[in-house]
Amino acid sequence: MPRGRSTFTKRKKEQARQQKQREKVERRVQRKQEKPEGGVVDSVDEMRELQEHAAAQAALFRIGEDEAEESSEEDGQDSEE
């Protein structure tokens, strides 16, 4: 008994999906194997860089706070007079 066109299309679509899934798993395994063992060292370096950047940003904001405090102190003196 011959199968209809929709059955053929569904079967091809399912086969393509399964093939795509197998390829995805293969790529994942390959990336995992290629991943350097020094991943911890890389993350430590990255964390250090992030901390340095954060410290630089904090220093910039502290400069702004000092100026804001001085201006608020000046404003406070004007209101007392």
C-alpha cells in the first residue's frame, strides 16, 4: 500500500531533525574536548581584569561624590545666612 505525500514529508522532516540533533551533540562534544584545561586560570585573569575595571569606575564615581559633597556644603551655608 503506497504512503501519502504528507507521510513522506513528515518522515523526511523527522529525519532532518534527528540529524541536526546528532550534529549539535557532536559539536558540543568537540568543543568540550578542545576546551583548554587552564580554564580556571583564564577565569582568574578575567576576574582580576573585571576587578581592576570596577576599581577604576569606583574611583571615577568617588571624584563625583566629593564634588557633590562640597557643593551641598556650600548650599547649606547659604541657607543658614
